[in-house]
Amino acid sequence: MLQDPLTISDQPGSQPGQRILTLAGPLILPNVFLFQSTVRSDQSQNLILDFSKVPYADSAGIGALVGAYVTRQNSKRRLGLVGVCQRVRDVLKVTHVEQLFHFFDSVQAAEQN
């Protein structure tokens, strides 16, 4: 499971300026470069990351997520996380970065916010 590849599907949100990236697989060092390049290329005002199929994130994955947050904050753009499993939430808590992120139960809820 931890060596599975990460796939990222991309779709527009229901409102202008929104983009939804659906991740499937672990967000770990071997997969982090795909994540970083995809997020860095995004120019949307509101990026929604659907984590409902992400079972695990290591320190490199958390670092990439924090990097995405910082980049978006610096350019006054938003980032929302959807469907983050308890295991990933626990890693975010332990690393004291959970408070940086906006969490949503569904993509639809994130699109409305």
C-alpha cells in the first residue's frame, strides 16, 4: 500500500475559479514530485484537494502540502482539503500544521465555501 503510485485527476469546480484535484494513493516521497508540480502549475483562485483516497502521508508529503499552503497564501488564493482520513489528520496534528488547513467533509461543501 505505501509503495503504490499516486494518481491525480483534475476537474473544474462548480463555480468559476475553482479547480478540484482528486488524489489516489499515498502522498509519500516517491510520489511527492508529481503532487508538487501539479499544484504549482495551478492558477485557480480556489484549489480543492480531495484526499478521500489518500491512505497515508509521510513527512515529505506533509512538507509538500505545507508548501502548497504557503504558496497559495502568499498569492492570496485558497486551498481546501476534503475527505482527509484520520491517519493523515493525525500526522498533521503531530507536526503542528493541522491549523493551517481548511477541512471539508465533501467536495460540494468545499465548493460552497
